[in-house]
Amino acid sequence: AKAPSPEAKQETPEKEKASPPPPPPPPPVEEEEEPQEPEEEDPDRWEPDAVVEPHLPDSTKEVSEGDMDKASELKAEAMELQSSGDFEGAIRKFTEAISLNPSAILFANRANCFMKMKKANAAIADCTVGIKLNPDSAKPYKVRGKAYRHLGEYEKAALDLRKGQQIDYDDDTGVLHKFVEEKAKKTFERKRRSEISAREREERERKEILKRRQEELKRQREREQQEEEEEEERR
């Protein structure tokens, strides 16, 4: 019988098995956001009224002596109504007086009536006009500072009350000024801690993204090296 050729004895090599791909990276662990530091309760905060844009009076209008006298009468009537608790009536009288002879004090007095009605934003608008008419008048700063205090805007309140006290100091405003300065300091510190926490969280996230990219590049290089080695073996 004819002996089988050497070629026939050779077995066909089995198909090389491909190495399994490396496991995918684990999903990033999401850090729970740190709870924001709660703001301290303030029972004297008001619900904000509608925001009012400050409206400057007509600066070109000439004020006569008759206008000044009538404005003084209206102011007296307004103050009497305010003392009796008729704040809406007082506001109307102050508005008439302002139309005749606008002044920082009239705007501050009308703002004070708005404060009695818990309309802090209306008071802020009037005081802002009063300050523009006379930056050296203490009352608009003090009333606006009180308005900001009742809206919980302690930093703005502290600035206004500080300015008003510099112009004309009084003990009652001094007590309120001390209160809002402490509140403003706590608000500032709370914001600062929150900002630091946010920056630290962003830095951790940035480092985690960079780490994942480096790991992915490493896995990609390992896959490429493995493919090259398998290709070399097949040759």
C-alpha cells in the first residue's frame, strides 16, 4: 500500500480563538450633592409685593411759592392721616404734595406709609428716588434699609442703614443696624461656604473625568497591543 504523503499527515490547525475584550470600565460613582445650608428663620420677613420701578419727577418743572405752600399743607394732612392709621389716604396726600414740590423727605414719608402696609418694594422705589433727589438725606436710606431687611436682603439693608446712620444717627436704627449686620455676615459666610463647596465638587468631577479618559486610553492601547500580538501569531 502506498504510504500517505507527509502533507496528508499534517492536520489543519484549529482556528485561533480571539481573546475576549477587556471588561468595560465601571460607571462613575455619582456623589450625592451636599445639602445646602438652610437659611435661618426670620419671622419678620414679608412676602414681597410687586416690584416698582423708581420714577423720577420732572426736573424741568418750576416750583412756585404757592406750590411749596400747598405741598406743605398736604404734607401736614398726610402726616395726620398716617398717625390715625389711614395709610392709603396719607399716600394720596403725599402723592399730591410730591406732584407740587418733590423732595427726598416726601418720598421717604410716602415710603414709610408703604412700609406700614407691608409693601417693601414700593417703599424701596420711593426711597431710591428720594436718594437721587438728595443723597445727603438720612431718612430715605433708613426707610429703604428697613424695607430690605423685611425682604431678607440683609446685605443691602446693612449698607443703607450704615449710610443713614453716618448722616444722622439714632438709637432705634442703631439696634436694627446691628441686627442686619449680623445677618449680613452670616449670609455672606453661608454663600462663601456654598461657593467653596461648589468649586471643590467641580474639581472632583474634573479629576474623575480626567481619570476615566486616562483609563480609556490605557485600555485602548492594551487592545491595540493585543491585536498586534494576535496578528503576529497568525503570521
